[in-house]
Amino acid sequence: MLIKWIITALLFVILYHLFRALFAMLKGQETSKNMSKMLGKRVFYSLAVILFISLSSQFGLIKLNRFEAATTHTQIQTNKATQHQQSANTKPQPEMQSVD
């Protein structure tokens, strides 16, 4: 549970630096160096979160939600009727009668 709190805190730090860089960008040209430092910190913290999540899942500290990408379904035929021969010919076939 502690690991999830650490990840959440790091995500909030990322958002904080992102919004500080936004406000620095809106102020003007004189704070462009400050803005690039904020964005650099955001990239660093994003990398730290990704590494932290991947390492903690490798060591078994957190369990990731894994799902099947494709689920296969089997279909069972329930009727036992015999299948008729199908033809792509649309003309009506003449009926054959046997004369006794």
C-alpha cells in the first residue's frame, strides 16, 4: 500500500511541475530558463515513476492488472439436423421425379 502512495505522490509532483511550467510560459520571455527547468524536472519524475512501477512489479511488491488481449470462444452446435447441400446457383433446379 505504501508503494501506491509513493506513486500517487510522484504523479502529483509531476502535475505540480507541469503547471508551474505553464504559468512560467504564460508570464513571458524572461522566465524561459525557469520553464525549461520545470519541464526537465517533469520528465525526470515521469521516468522515475515508470522505473518505480516496473521495478516494483518485477520484485512482486505490486500486482499489475493483466488481461487477455483476445479471448477465444467455442461454439457448440446443439441441433443434429443434417445439413443440405448449398449452391450458389440462383436458378430454380428442376425437380426430378421417378416414374413407377
